[in-house]
Amino acid sequence: MTFPALDRRALSDFRALAGRIDGNGPRYTSYPTADRFHNGPDPSLYHDALAACRADAPAPLSLYLHIPFCENICYYCGCNKIITRDHGRSARYVSYLGREMALVAGRLGERRQVIQSHWGGGTPTFLNPEEMRRVMALLNTHFALAADGEHSIEIDPRRVDHDRMALLAELGFNRVSLGVQDFDPEVQQAIHRIQPFEETRAVVGAARALGFRSVSLDLIYGLPHQTAARFGRTIDQVLALRPDRLSVYSYAHLPHVFKPQRRIDEQALPQAGEKLDILVSTIERLTAEGYVYIGMDHFALPDDDLAVAQREGRLQRNFQGYSTHAGYDQVGLGISAIGAIAGRYVQNARTLDDYYGALDQGRLPLARGVAMTADDHLRRELIGDLMCNGVLDLPAIEARHGIDFNEAFAAELAELERLATDGLVCREPGRITVTPLGRLLVRRVAMVFDRYLRDDAARPVDSGARAANDGTQPIRIVPRYSRVV
């Protein structure tokens, strides 16, 4: 069983409920979430993870590569980035990426197959063509990128032309994700990202002509000067491009954490009610035009792999968000990149100096990490099932984990009863099902099973530090903790 379809009643109820139930919450691209990772862990954590992954060969891998450089700053951005026009810095970075790949691949043993890869940033297309060729050659030296796998890259439409798109196709990329945010000129001016519609249309056209399997666009709502009507005009333009996938992220204004956001005029930000109207009207419009609401902030055309995986109950989540290949160990390369390997999470150093320093000493650039407990594994499964497929099959969970669900999760079930009263979940014998309304607030449902949040609630905590979370998710615009709606 998978998520029920959205309907107008769910959207109407969502408007009434959202203001009361909203709050800060994780995005659950991992569990435990990255703010729970330990700083300065024993290097053996990473070594043990790679050794365990090596023992599992020849299982394929997922791979994330972080390119931190951008030529210009976008005021809303919360990514780990380096603003520079000095392309000499990227040449050095590529060299150190090669060192890291060699260290990781050496501990993995044989040249492992990669079924899913993603280049994020920053702006990966900051690299010049020769640097891109070198990085791909290094990857193919140390890993085996599957020809039939998913290989994607984030691109800035302002920084690529048809020739660069042809290069990406030549290098083996078959999916591209384009940052758009909003086509409204006044909004673009306010966020310091001038990007004419025609520029984006040309890049999408090139991707289609060159045979890319999928084109995805990223939008953000809650930016200065946005209204439901104005954002609706951006949606009109987006629909003219008919991307295979769409991500519509909520802007999290945290100027005390992300300094560039201090340049945004807070008085121009839409009020909570207007922001909710933008979201609801966007969901209504996209679903009316045939897009499938995957969950949270993701939409896809019905024949897209994500939509098919959701229908078949195979949808998963990892650091790329919703995914069809999230069950594989993920290797993270580059500064701040996160790996999820053999029941351990590892995150690289966040600065170039620390990253280079570790590699100069022949060490993996580990900065933070955590080894999952049996309880973490169980709760990650529950949270993933809720967020991806919208149902918990209690007898199946009890059989897999040897537990009595009612006994193990008595406190959680009591909280679910309150959410059932709000119409977010339905309790039936042997199963818990997310309702159409609950789909729109699925993070709130998932939070019920987060033991770390429950432990926080039981003791005093620096809530400001917890909510801010220093932007540890390297490939998303919003921080790991953001508003639930």
C-alpha cells in the first residue's frame, strides 16, 4: 500500500491545521539526523564502515560529490559554499578529490560499482571542462559508474550553454537539476540571482535535445516579494518547460546562522498566511496539471522513476531526498559531504584548510559521525516507511525485529492518537496509515518516532542552537531543521 491521493478536502483541512501544528522539524534525509553526529570521532569509525562495506562486495554504491565553489552569492542560500572567481582554487580542489577517492577506494578493495551518483554544491559547473573531465576520469579510475545507473548534477542555468550541456552528456550524466527559485524579476533582484526565463528555457531545451533522462527544477517559496499570485506566474512558466521533477522548498530565514541572509529585507518576506497560500495553490496547480505529489516538497510526472517507485512501494530517502536507490551504501566525497556506510554516518571536514590538511597527512578527512544503534536502525525504518509509503505494517515490523510494537512504542502510540484526532493518521488493527492530510504534514508524523527529539523534550536544551543546526546537509538550500510547512 502506498500514499493515498491528495484531494481538495485535505488541502482545505491543511489550511486550517497548519498554523496550529507547525513547528521546527527535521527533513529526515538521515536518522539519526546530522545534528546528532559526534564531532571529532575516532577515525576508526570511518575505517570500520569501509571495512564492513568491503565485506559486502559486490553490492553497488551510491555516491555524492560536493563542489563548493560559486562565482556569485545568492542571499537565501544555506549551502556550504565558497564564493570566488579564482578558478585556480578549483584546480587544487580537484587534485585533493583524487587523493580522497584513492583513500576511500583503497579501503573498499575492488573497484566498486556505483549505481547512483550526484554532484552538488556550490555550483558543480564552476569547474571548467578539463576539470570536469579530470574528476570523471578519477571517479572511473577508482569506481565503476554503472552505464544504466542514475548520474545527476546540479547546474546553474546562468553558467552553462549548449556546449557545456553536451559535455555533461559526454561525461555520462543522464539527469540534471536546475536551480530556478523564482522567475519574478523583483524577487530575483531581492535574492541577488538574476536569471531570465529564456536562459533557463534554453538549458532545458538543450537537455531534451541531448537525450537526458530527466530534468528537474528547484523552486523556493517564502522569498521576499512573493505572493500566491506572483508565484503562480512562475508556475505557469515552469509548466511551459514541463520538467520531469520539481522540488518546491520552503525558505527558512535564519540570518543568525547564514550571514548572506542578512541582506534580505525581512519586511518583504511574505507573512505566514500568504506563504501557506503559495504552497497550497502550488500543490493544487501542479497536481491539476498531472504531476504526482511524491511527498514534502517533491513532485514528478506519472512516468518518472520516483512516481513509479512510489506506486510500487519502493520509494526511499537518502541525502539526495526521495530516491529509488537509497538502500545502497553512500560514499560522500569533498568538503562537508556525508556518507552513510554500513550502519555508520560520516561527514567530511567543512573547510578547505581542514580537508586539505587531513589529506596531506594521508588521513580520511573525517570531522563528524555516528555509529547507529539497533534502536536507530528500527526507527530509521519506521520513519522511512511513513515518509515514503505512508503506512506501517505492524505484524511485519514485529516479525523482522522481534519486538512487541505496542509495548516498545507505547509513548509514540499515545502521541499518534492525538495526531489521529487531527486527521493526520488512521489507526487500524495491525497498521498505521498516513491520511491524505497527513501527507502534507508527514514530517510531523515521522517526528513521533524520533527518540532524540523525545529525549530533548524531557530535559532542558538550547532550542535555538538545535533549530539552527549549522546547515549540515550539503546539497539542499534549506537547513536540516526547518518549518514543517
